[in-house]
Amino acid sequence: MNAVNNELQLKAEIAKDAARFMAYLSSEIKNRALENIAVELLNQSSNLLVANKLDYSAAEESGMNTALLDRLLLTEERLKSMARDVKAVASLPDPIGEIIETRTLSNGLVIQKKRVPLGVIGAIYESRPNVTVDISTLCLKAGNTVILRGGKESIHSNRALANLVCEAAVKSGIPDGAVTFIETLDRSIVNQMLKMGSHIDLIVPRGGAGLIKFVKENAVMPVVAGGIGVCHTYVDKDANLDKAVAIAFNAKVQRPTVCNALDSLLVHKDIADAYLPKIATEFARVGVEIHCDAISLSILNQLSGLKLVPAEDDDWGKEFLSLVIAIKVVASLNETLEHISRYGSGHSEAIVTEDSDTAKRFLEEVDAACVYVNASTRFTDGSQFGLGAELGISTQKMHARGPIGLKEITSYKWIIFGNGQIRP
Amino acid sequence: MNAVNNELQLKAEIAKDAARFMAYLSSEIKNRALENIAVELLNQSSNLLVANKLDYSAAEESGMNTALLDRLLLTEERLKSMARDVKAVASLPDPIGEIIETRTLSNGLVIQKKRVPLGVIGAIYESRPNVTVDISTLCLKAGNTVILRGGKESIHSNRALANLVCEAAVKSGIPDGAVTFIETLDRSIVNQMLKMGSHIDLIVPRGGAGLIKFVKENAVMPVVAGGIGVCHTYVDKDANLDKAVAIAFNAKVQRPTVCNALDSLLVHKDIADAYLPKIATEFARVGVEIHCDAISLSILNQLSGLKLVPAEDDDWGKEFLSLVIAIKVVASLNETLEHISRYGSGHSEAIVTEDSDTAKRFLEEVDAACVYVNASTRFTDGSQFGLGAELGISTQKMHARGPIGLKEITSYKWIIFGNGQIRP
């Protein structure tokens, strides 16, 4: 226990000190560090793959399932892709130092709101080793320091990647300790991190719902976490049918395992007879299982070749993360808004309609990070939005909502230029 | 206990429902509500003063001290001042609906970041009844709903003011329940509010350090609270002496009981002999007690008529909130930066210097909500900054830093206009 405390305590102190210097480091040094990291990911690929092999073999022996094994695996190709991502972050504009606003008061004071780093970010993540590189490069670019705590399944890979990042960064002029990796595997270290409010300004958990819930409930400092995405698409009576088929199909099928994929399709009763057979036929092509309310079931039962299941209460508000969809026929836009308010998770919601008044009401009244008219919810993504890389998607309303890019891991300070002004 | 739960639960449900409608209420309706509140504060002044008299008499009998009694007291003049403040909030621009940014992607999607209300704000406050009106009008203007929980000492005043606000608001078209006042006095209600994360989006505690600490430690939702202000002013070797005297005097003396008042004066050794006698003579004029480090004591001991006390360790980092100041002679800007990093509370820090490089370093390296060059820290204030009214001063880095005005009690959502776009 003492050893645990000591490592974390020491590294947190160093990260906090380093944060003071990171705050005014030049963009050149930060970008050079990222470029170096990208180069080293390729140079050191054989060492990295050896380290990863240790993790992978142990996981295989322990009986880890294929999906998790795949997440753990590093390959030459994946390292190249990681290097490309790091170079992409390097090429983004530096958010730090931006003057967000300036005002000159009548007494001559010039007041500026200037973007600054948040400080020390604690990252707690599970088995994917690429998170080590993703998070540390985003943090460095935004002038933050980072304390990395990865899962034990990927300890060898994470250690090798973290060492690479640290060395490449320090060589470029980043202060020592700006990126730091916690070696101790004891699980109690997570709890200890969550209580270090005077050292860590923000905690970013990356992993399953269990980890995120635990972190949110126990952290004394702010947490930014991608929440679950229970996403609805509403096909209005004034929808263009072709667009409605293409959008719902894309949102459900293009990558069903992610948070911005479609879960519940709400269809206006006036268009249900025309629309449902079309979309269901498309879904049948790729084997989507459809959980139907009574009305949609009565319509779709007339077709053959569909995987139909009567919907149960808990299908509404469920994130399926697979080729399953719930379909409900609704009587009105009002019913849709009530349904989304009740079952949505505040992530991404879409309407398909050609009526601009209906679209306007949907945009105004749906309370979610991203609200779409006539487009697939799959676009909810930092790089799709043109924000560059992202740490995740926030479904909270404080600080950052939607994709968490570089700007979203910054703060600001007010700087005031006077010439002897005093308050009367 | 059941009765407590019921009142809070019911009112929180209504506030949450009302928040959906508040989100797209027109500026006209919100401003009309505020204008009506201002009018009613004057129309109903005799009733309000009767209600306040009940609280005041009870507090007097219970032996409440004069300062607290003064905070509790309402007068015709104070009601007029409250009405003026409400009208000032009405005249501010509506933050809601602002399009913060727009981008058009190469696939034709138009992505906008639009300012929206936070939702439901819970206010927990102590004896000052004007907080009932301040917070509810700021919340309404920013499209939020608010659950008010005031102190028991001002229950009659708060109830009368909250009823007035509710009636005037509803008459203007604000949904019923948008402003709601918790009648139950049981202290456990505070704890219950702090756990209602699915109903309350933000908690704003207003009161003493004990209340704020309790709320921060126990709330499951985000908290925005004015922290303590341990404010430093550094007189550099290249300071203009007259400015340095005027600024330090103003920052300490103009209103010593507030968070942006000066606590510790740091003076460069090269200017200490010239500066310290001047500022100390000014301080002596108004009876400021000076806690001196060894060097400043040896300089000031040569003067008569000063209230000098040798500084103790815990004078550094102390918020005095009175006519007491700590003075330390420092050897360099580096020592100043270290001292502020160690003892500052991240509120307001100032440097007095004519050297622009020194000023630049101070602005960059001091990590605080507001950093000043050649001006008094007393300017840290929403209305001084030209932001309009404020809920308080935030010393945290997430979401809002510095004065918390209308914009700082909002969130945003991404709205995306497509024409059938799907993700490739």
C-alpha cells in the first residue's frame, strides 16, 4: 500500500509541476514532440510488437474472448495508423493562447479572455493500448500533463508505448513528467487517483459502462466521459421516403457497435404503411433483428424473410450495439418528443422530414448533444465534425457537450491590462 | 421524511418538465417576466416588509449578530435596488439561441453550435433574501428553471419573494413551476437535493465556506461556487511607485470583506525601502494591521504609528476579509511565482510593473481566474467586466472561470442540417 501511494503521489506532484511549464510552451515544441512520437512509433515497431505479444499471449491463455483480444492486438498496420493519427493531431491548430474575446472598459482597462490548458488530466482506461497514445498526444497538444493508468491486460504494451511517448516528448523539449504512466497494478490505485482533487484537474475514463459509472460516482474532481448513446431517428409524415430509408439503414448498419448508431426508429402513423416495408426489406438484407411495437408488427407481419420480435418494455431506451433495432409507430411529433425526452440518453437524435417547421420544432425541443435533420446520427464524431481528433463524446451539459476535441480539454483565464486603475 | 421527499420530488419533476419549455421561450416573454417582477417588488413592498419583519424579529430575539441581521434586513431602499437589478438583467442580451459557430462540411452538412439553457438549477443559500430574486431572475433570463432552497432564518421573506417572482413570471407566460421554492425546513432536504442528479443539472450554493464545502463534497451533479479569494499583489522592482501605492491601497481598503480584496502584498527587495514606508503610511491612515515578514518588519519598524505584527506561517494563503494585510519582501519574480502557485486560491492576482517582459511572464505563468497588470484586483466582478449581473466568481477551471454571468449558466447543442447525408 505504501509503495502504491508513493508512486502515484510522486508522479502526480511532478505532473502538477510540469503543468505550470506546459501552459506556455510554444506550439513548435509541442508539435515537434508529436512528430517525434509518430516517427518513433514506426522506428520502434518491432519492440512494441514484442511487448504486445506478451500481453496477447497471456490474454489468450487466460481465455479472453475474440473481440477483446482484437482490441488488445497491435500490428504493423495499426502502429502506422496510430502514427498517422498523431501526425494529424500535430497538424491541428494549437488551441492554447487563443484570445477568445477582448473588451475595453470605459476606464481604459483592457480585458481579455485567453484560452489556457486545464492542467493535469488523469486517464483511466481498459485494454486498448492505442488509448495510451491517443490521450497523451491530445493532452500534450492542448498543453496539459497526463497521468496514465491502463488496464493490467495491456501492461507491457502500455508501458512500452508510454515510455516511447515520454522519451520522444522530453527529447523535443516537453518537461519531464508531463506524460507519466502508473506502473503499479494494484486496483486501489484507481480509487486513490479519484480522490486527488488537488493534483488532478480532470479524469477521463475510457472503457466499459462499469468503469465509467464507478469513476463518476467516486471522483472528487470533474469527469468527462462518453456516456451511452440511445439514439432515435424519427421518420415524419412529411419525410422523403428514399432519404428516410438511406438514413435509417446507414445509422443502424454502417457500424452497429458504436454509440452513435441507431437504436430506436420512430415512424409517423401516416407514413408507416409506405415506409416500414421498404426499410424492413433493407434490414432483412443484412440480417437486422427488428423489435416491433404492435402496429409496426401488424404491418411487417405481412412480409416474409424478416427477423421480427415483439418489442418488450425495456427495448425502449436500450443501446443495442448490434444489428438489432426497435421500431415504434407514433401518432404525432408530440408523441415523438415525449418518447425521446423519456428514453433518449442525450447523445444523437435525428428527424427525417421535408417540413421546415417540423424540423425547427424538433431541433429546438430535443435536448441532446447532437440533433440532426435529414442526416445519419453516425456523423457524431470529432473528426467528422471537422474538430480533429476526439477524446470521446460527452452527453453531459457542463463544460463540453458532444465531441471532446482539443478545445474541450482547455480552460480560460481573464487577463486584464491596466495603467493604474483602481475601483471607485 | 415522506412529506419532505414528496414536496422536493414533486417540485423537481415539475421544474424538469418546465425546463423543456423554457428552452425555446422567446426573449420577449422572459424579459416581460423580469419587468413584471421589478414592478411587483415595488407594488408589494409593504407586504414584503411585513414578511421580513417576522424573520428579523425572530432573528433579533434569537440573538443574531448585527452583521447577519443587516444581511437579513429588507428596506424600501433595498427593494428599489433589487428592482433596479432585475431591470438591468432584463436589459441584457438573451444568451439563448446564439449560434456560437457554423461550419459547412464538404459533404454539404451544415453544423452549428447553438447556445441552450443548462436545464434545472438548484440554489441552496443562507440568510440573504435578495438571493431569491437574484438567482431566479438570472436563471429565467438564461432559460433555466430553478429550485430555491433558502435558509430558515429568512423563510418568511424568501417565501414572499418567491411567490412574487412565480406569480409575476407565470402571468408573463413563463411555465408554472419554472421557479419553485422549497417550503420544508428540514435540513435533510439539502442532502436530498444534492443526490437528485437526474433532475438537477447544476447546484449553486451561496453562503459561507461551510455550506460550500458541504455541497461540493456531497453533490452528485456539477457545482458552481464562488471559492475563497486569497489575492496577491506583486510590486515589481520596475513598478511605478505611485501606481503601486494606489493599487495596493484600493485592493486592500476599498471593500475589505469581499473575495477580490488584497490579502498578501509581495514586494521586490530592490524597491522595498522606497515603497514600503509609502504604502504603510497610507494603510496607517485607515487602521490596516500589517503582518510583516522579517525584512519588511525591519524596514517598517523605523516608522511610528503603524499596526505591525510579525507574520506567522499561516498568514500566507489566508483570506483576511478585514483590514489586515500580510507583507513579504521577495528576491525575484521567480520567488513571487512560486509563492502565488503555493498560496494562491486561483482567484485574482496582480502585478505592478512598467516592464512589459516581466508583465508578460506574470500573465502567462500565474494560474488564476483573473490576472492583472497595473490594476486593482477589486475589478474581478461580472458587472465591472461588462458581463452584466453575476451569480458569483468561479475559481474552478471546468465550464466557467471567473465571473459567472448569464452565458456561464448555459450549455450548447450541435444542430446539423442535412439533405439525406449518410456516412460512407
